[in-house]
Amino acid sequence: MSTEPACVVLCRQLSQLLRVWRWRRRVEVSLYPAPGFHCSTYCSTTSEPVNPLEIHKKKLFLWFSHLPQEEKQFGGCFSPETMHVDPLILERKFEESAGLLSSPLQTQTPFSPSVTVEQLFEPTDGWSAGRGLNVLLYGAVGTGKSTMVRKLVLDWCAGNTLTHFKLLVPFSCEDLGQLSKAASLRDLVSRKYLHLRKHPLLSGEGDQAKDVLFLFNGMEKMKLDFRIGATELCSDPNEVLVPGVVVVNLLRKYLLPEASILVTTRLSALDRIPQKYVSRYAQICGFNDPARQRAYFTGRLLQQSGETVCNHDAQALIELLYLNLQRESQLAAACFLPSYCWLTCATLHFLHFTDANAPIRTLTGIYTSFLRLNFGGEVLGTGTGTNVPIQEHHNSLMLYVVRTVGKLAFDGVTYKRTSFSEKELEQWIGGKTKTDEELRQLAMFRTDVLDFFLAPCVESGKHLPEGPSENDEMRYVFAVPAMQEYLAALYVVLGENKSALEKLTRKVSVAIGPASEDVNALVNIFSKFIPLRIFAVFNLLKLFPKLYEKIISRNKGSIARTMAAEMFRTEDSYNEDVLDQVEQSLLGVHGPQPQQYCEGQPFELYPIFMGGLLHYGNRVLLQQLGCSIKSTTVAQITRALRKHLLSKPQPPEELMDLLVLLYEFQNPRLTAEVLASIRSIRLSNIRMTPLKCFVLSSVLSCAPASYHLEELNLSSCLLTHGMIQMLRPAFRHTHNLNLQFNSLGPESCILLRDLLLDPKSSVRSLQLCDNPLLESGASTLLEMLPENQSLAHLSLMHTGLGDQGALELAEKLQQHTGLQELNVAYNNIGDNAALALVDACREHPSIHTVHLYLNPLSDVGKQSLYVRGVPKSHGDSGQRVRVLASVTEGSDLSEDWHPILSVIRENASSWDRERVKQQLKVFLSDLEWGRQQQQSLWKRLHFRRVEKGVRQTLKMLEKDTSPWIIKQ
């Protein structure tokens, strides 16, 4: 028997059970590996690559194929891997690179032939065997460095370039710069690429590293120190050092000297790496000619849904765009930077390829995403040789842009100017800098970022009212005009236009929050901002709460007032809505050019951008850029904006801009409140596009189900069947729907029929004049008569009905009891069909007016129509039907001669002139015969007056004069 205590035996048994359980657990895990993990022991028969280099290529391809969110918002149409256009890359000498820290736009003619990245790693004259090349690729913001790096990695993974390197190891210098823990080179590699842990190519043994290429993207984000006293030497890949020291030793060729290195950096950071450690300098110069720009636009805009119609539209856009680029326009100068090519494509995609099923996209969101793509995570560092920390609130490069370039943009918008002199740039961008740190930041900003936003004016004469000055001073403009309005709006919404007192109270309020109520503590806080003698005089400690609240509320109200006032300026010279203005800025003005350029143009996008920036999605993106718009600020601006929009009804010509503002704002509650004060939307003669239809439909969808418009006027808006489909939700809110003078065919009648059959629809008046509906379309539309109960007025004038359509209408008319007025003028209807239709109308319980003028009716037919105006079944006491067939009714003048002539004058330019002239001559004959039958001098004079109006209209047509001249 065992003499061991029972507790010891129990412990031994428990430990044995634990060992058995662990062994069984290991077997289960090995037999059933977790999904996504590669297991070489039990999965050797799978197609997964076993070679670490193959695993590396596969993982790199997956990582670098990932599209940013800014690309995905366009429906996945934009794929940089399939539509990449190589930017211009020029090899430079160190002397040349040092002298090119000015605007990249000035480098229009290459000093050396273009090279590829692969050519940069070919052996040079000074190259020695056993040492890899260090290539420094530099360029300004927006020239395409990051895109080129992504494409380079993907091409290497696919075996299309740099195939003599077995291993490519990309690093983000932003990530390396944030690592505080020391690590060896192999640790840095395995931290990001676990499958390369202990790979022999990185061991440092022999010359295996000659097959390795390191890629360091964004070197300006690391503080590299090449001084021997500050950075120790290291040749062991396993030695643990600070990441910056590891990179320095790689560039020195102490560590893995056989490896090659590609470094990308901005212009201002060229001197961060001493010249002796750089084998080759190369400058990435973007798209230096319209051919590269066109290749970019073609690749992106043609990657749509694959539909033939869509591709035709995209081809037409590309042609217009290319014409504008060939004119050496300002857009061509902006598209020197691939980033602005992206912005142009994104904007055109937004303007012309809007899909009702796609996620909501706004113009403000496109510009915010554009800035996030280019400045996300960017900080404004200090220059070489300084270790002075940057204050946290000055850390964001985007915030620095707002406070400098945004300030310039705001001044231009305030005084209606789009071009600026070099002195003005110095005044607004330079400011009153005093410290060395501020001067260093300003120098870096001028070198790297300023040319991204401002470019030399291509056509100075057009931007100066008095023409070029005597000394031919260079003028600068924003690369894209809308960028000036966006930055000015951001400058205002962020509160950067506050007075010194307003900014002071904001600082004090932030500091006073966490403090106690102790008077001494509060005095100490105030003394940091205000001299004690001033503090003692004004005693702001007691006045501060009310003063601060008063200033802040006034500021938020001023933003709303600015938005309302700028959008609805009565002195605006532009008639186009803002979306048309954006399109013209990209595609140019084709046709007659404006004779004189007006420098004091209105900035209608400026208030719209202010509204769009308050949207939550844009505020989230701006927060990532270091620009914070607080929710309390949004609430106060919205409250003030609601008051200004509701207190003043907007003129009809400004309604499209108001709709765009509400759409960009993306605030359903505010939109519903504003719509409650709008009972009529007249967009006549506005060139509607799918985007504008989507905007209108989206805005009206915010209204409650009980909301109804008295009138929705979309006449002469170039509407198509696709646009009608998009607008159907908006039609349901409308009582009087005007769709005259568009391009709606028989297929559109199916949708209109379904609209009128919808029990939620409340359309009372439908005007379809001058749409090619034809007999088939009218037949489809009339299928709604038995079930529809709301329609009271139906206009089918000049829609191609013909006799057959009129007869079918007469047959179905009794099935609808609510119709009151019917217009079938100018439809080639003869006597018999017209008489049948009038007979049906006189038996109808509610129809009181029928329009039949401009139809080929005989004199006998017209007389019969007037005689049959009294219904048979009801006797003389029945309701009379007014038949408008001519300017006369027998020997008397028609009471409706004036509206008949008005309709003819308004539409004569779009109708068959010979046909209309023939009808007018018939009117003259009727008038002459009727005048001869009159005994009263007064009635004869009245006939003469009407004859004069008909002859003027006839003379207008014979001279082919515009119809509005007669109306004047």
C-alpha cells in the first residue's frame, strides 16, 4: 500500500488527467485547423503555396489590391490596377534635384528622357559589384508616388517587373516612425511579414541579399540622423536597434550592403539623406501632356456598367474633356497632377453616371474624400536638424492648409476674386511668422503643398479686368475653381474667421472647463491669455459666461446668414445652376465663347459646401484630417439656417440651387421643414440630368406622406425615359405635373400610366404637350381612365395622336368621371374624329373645355363642333362644352383667341413652321369672313385687333425670328 497522503495522490491524478486533456486538445486542433491558417503537416495536398516567397507574393497582392474607401464609393468602377497610367519619371542629378524645389508646374519640358522604375535599378557607371543601388524617388503632393508604389508592388507580385529581385519588402515610413520599441531588421520584417521570419535572404550570409529590394514609402515621416555620433554602425540583421537606426544603416550599406533600396519622399525632404548614400535621383512629374491625361480619363470613365449607352455617354464626355485640355486651359494645368485627374473623373462620374440604386454621394463628400486621399495622416513636420516638438493643435497638415490657403480662399470669395498676385500670396500664406519653427514649417509647406492648390494662371488676360499689368505680374489661381469655394467654406465652418476676442474666449472656455471654482485657479488661467492689468480693468471673470455665449451664438448665426445670402444673391450674373457651372469648369464652354470675363463672379458653390460640410459623414472624414467640427456647432448653425430658409421664399430660378443645398446637407428633418414652406417647384428650362433628377427625388422623399406640391414644372428640361423613372417618387407628391416640351416617347407612357393608377398618387393636372407619345403611347396612357379618380386636366397637345388616338380617347372617355379639361390641339385630327370626340365630351358629366385648334378641320367641321356644344340628353339646361377650334366661333370671335395665339407664339420655334403658317392663314380667312358679317363698328375693330396679332405671328414665322421678340 502506498504511504503517500491522499492529497498527494489526488494531485498526481489531476495532473495526469490534465496532461491527457492537453494531448487530446492538441490532436483535435491539428486535425481540424482554424480556417484561414496554413498547416503544412495535414494540408500538404492543398493548392496553398508552401514556398515562403510565394506566400509573400500572394499576401502582398491581396494587401495592395485593397481599394481605399474613396474608390469604393463610386461603385467599384475605379480600379487603379487595371486603369493605371504611368506618370512621367525623369532621372536627375543631385544639382538638378536641389534646384527643382519650386513649382512642379514649371517643369513642363523634360531635361532628360523618361525612365521607368525598372530602368532605375540597372547598373550605373559608378556601380560596384556586391553593392545594391539606393534610388531616391521624389515628387510633390499629388504627383502619384503612392499610386506608383502600389502598382509597382502588384506588378512585382504578378512577375511583370523587377523580376531579378526574388524578394520585395515594402515598408511604410509612417508606421516605422511611430514604433518606439527597439527591434532588429529581421524583427521589423517578421513583425509585418511573419512568413519571412528566418528567411535566408535576410540572414546577411554571403551575397544572398543581392536579390532583395527594400521599399520605404514616405521617408519624410521619419527623422533619420546620419551622424556617426548619433547613430551607431550595425551590420548584423539580428541586432536590436531603434527603427530609424536600422534604416540609416541599410542606406549606409553597413547592413545588407548587397540589397537594393527604393525610397520615396517629398520635395522638401531631399536633403534628409546625404548625397553619398544615394545612387540615383529620380523625380516623378505627374502627367506632363494631354495624351497621358486622356489615357487616364479613358481608362476610368469607360469602366462603367458595361452598357452600350453608358459607354457612348462616356466617350462623348472624354471627347469634350480632351477638347478642353487641348485648349491649354486651366484644367490642363491642374491635371498635371494625377490627383486632380482623379478629382475630375470622380466629379464627372458623379454628374453624369448617377444611379438611383447606388449609395448617396455628394459633391462635398467627393472633395472631402479627395483631401483625405492626399492628406490623410499627414503632419507638418519641422526641418532638418531640429528636434523641436510641434504643438498638437498644429500637427495636422490639413488644418495648416485651412488656416493659410483657406484664409486666402475666403478673402477671394468675400471680395469676388479668383486670381491672386505673388504679393497677396506672401501676405496670406506667409502671414506674420516669427519663430524659427514657424519659418521652417512655412518653407516646407511652400515646397510640398502650396503648388498642389495654387497654379499660375494660364489665361491671365481673362482673369484681370484691366488686362495684364505693366510689369506683366504673374497671377495665381486655384487649380480647380471649386476648390477655392470648398476651402473658404471649410475655413468658415471651422470658425477660423473669428475675431481675436472670439478665439480668446474659446481658449479660455476650454481651459476653464476642468478647473475648479477656486478664484485663484481661475485667475491663473486667465493670466495666461490676458495681461493682469487688462483683466483687472474689464473684470472678464464675471462677464465671461454671458459674453462667451453671446459671441458664439452670433457667430453661428452669421454662418447661416452667409449661406442664405450668398446662395440667393439677386445680382448674380450666372443663370446656370451650380451643377451646370461645375460641369462647364471641367468640360469648358463649347460654342460661342463669352465676350468678356467677369472677375467678380458669384460663388454659388461656397454656401452649398458650407451646408455639405455639416453632414456627419464629412465631419468624420475631416476629423481624421485633424479638422474637428463639433456637434454643438452643427446644431446651432442648423437652427439658424432653418430660420433664414423658412423666413424668405426663394425665387423660382434659385430653386435648383436650394435643392442641391438640401441634398448636400443630408438632414431629413431640416429638409422636411423647408419643404413645408414650398408649394411650387418651377424648374422650367433647367437642363435636367440624372443627377438633378436624383437630387429632386431624394429631397422630396424627406417630406411626409401628407405633403403635396401644388405644381411641379419640368417643362423644356430635356427629360428622358430614364429620368422619368428616377423622378416617379417625386411625382406622387404633385397635384399639377407639367412635363411639356421634353423627349418622352411611348415607353414613358407605361410609367405615367402606372403613376396615375397608383392609389397614393394625387396628380390632378398632367401636361404632356410636345412629347412624341404617338398613338401607341396615348393608348397605353388611356388605360388608366377606368381606375384613376384624381385627374381633372389632361393636355396631349402635339403628341402625335392622329384620328385613331382621338377615336380611342372618345371611346374610353366615359370610363373616367372626374376629367374637366382636355387638350388635343395640333394632333392632325380630322372632322370625323373631332366630332366623335366632342360628342363624347358633351355626354361626359364633368368635361367643360376641349382644345382642338391647329388641327386640319374644315369650316363645316368647325361650325358643327360649336353647334354640338350642348349635350343632347340634358336639353338646354345641360352643361355647355367649350370647343376651342379657332380664333372664331362662326361669325363671332372666340373668347379664347388670346390663349390660342399665346400658345402658338410660345411653341412656334419647335413646331413645323409650314404647318403652323398654314393654320394661321386659315385663322385670317375665318377672321375676314366673320368681320364682314358684323354690323357693329366696335366688333369690327375687335376683329381687326385680333387679325393684327395673327399677322404679327405669321410675319415672325416667315422671317424666322425668335418668338420672344414678338412678346416684347
